[in-house]
Amino acid sequence: MGGLERGIRVPGIVRWPGALPADIVISEPTSLMDVFPTVVQLAGGVVPQDRVIDGRTLLPLLQGTARHSEHEFMFHYCGAVLHAVQWHQKDRGTTWKAHYVTPVFQPEDSRACLGRRICPCFGDGVTRHDPPLLFDLSQDPSEANPLSADTEPLFDTIVSRIGKAVEEHRRTLPPVPQQLSSYNNVWKPWLQPCCMFPFC
């Protein structure tokens, strides 16, 4: 839940004999949202032009014609709440991560939500950070050592640049009715996520 690396950094495996080279490893940041434009390109279509599509086709990375992902910023949500933003600073080869919201962990030092069974997205179950917690994922992928203006000379510049990207991103989000709210789903069990199989 949210934007913590241990919850969102997962491997993806792609296999297409005869079309993609075998045994390659891509370490660039990608997203599940990239599947849509990839499939559209494979089908010979064009992604919709009347809205912002956050995904980027994976084909150049998979085919080896590009070395870097087209993603500069990736926005990590928990439900409808923006928890973290990742900035892949290509000119420096650095990946920064700013956490605006993190879960309140139980037990406190566990970095997990064992007391609640699930990490909440909002309310009293989260901590808001202003300024955000900043990590250099290139050096600290486990997000163990938050940076500050005292430890990172570019702290204010990095946080400011990520903040501008958040503003730009929010301008691309048209308001829509909340489809996954408890009020909307309580009467529709088929829309409720199943987290405790087989006791859903």
C-alpha cells in the first residue's frame, strides 16, 4: 500500500520467443500502466489522444532500442491519495523518491501494519510529511535513510522540482465520481477486493 519500495518494487517477466531477446535485464522504472500503451502499439492502434495517458510503451526497452524508460516522474497512490513521487533524474542517473504520506506502522519500528492487517491510505492511520521524506533510491533502495537539507545539498531544489511535477500531474486529473468508495461497494460484494482468500 502507498509508495514504499518494498510494496511497489516488484519484478516483471516478459517472454516472447522470436520477437524479444532472451536473458536481458532491464532496471529502469516502469509501471503496470505501461502495459496498456504497449498492447495498443502491438495491436497497431493509437492510444487515446483526448486525455493524458500516464503509461509509456515498453517495446523500446524490451527490444533493446532504448536504454532508458520514458518515465521521468512516477506517482504512487494509495487509494485516491498521492503518497509518494519518484523522480528518475536521467542527466545524473539518480532516482529520488519523496514521500508525502506514510502509514503509521504497528509495531512502530516494524515498517509494517501488523496491528491493522492492512496499511491505511488516509486518516489517523497515516503520517503526512511537510517537507516530504526524501530518499536517494540509487544509493538507498530500502528507504532506510531519509535525507535532509543538512545531509543533501540539493534537498530544497529536488523537493521543489518534485513539487512542481505534482502540480502539473494534478492538473491532468479530471474530477470523477469515486468508484471504489465503501459507500459504493458495500452493496456490491463483487467489487470488493479479496485479501483473505478463501474467506472473502
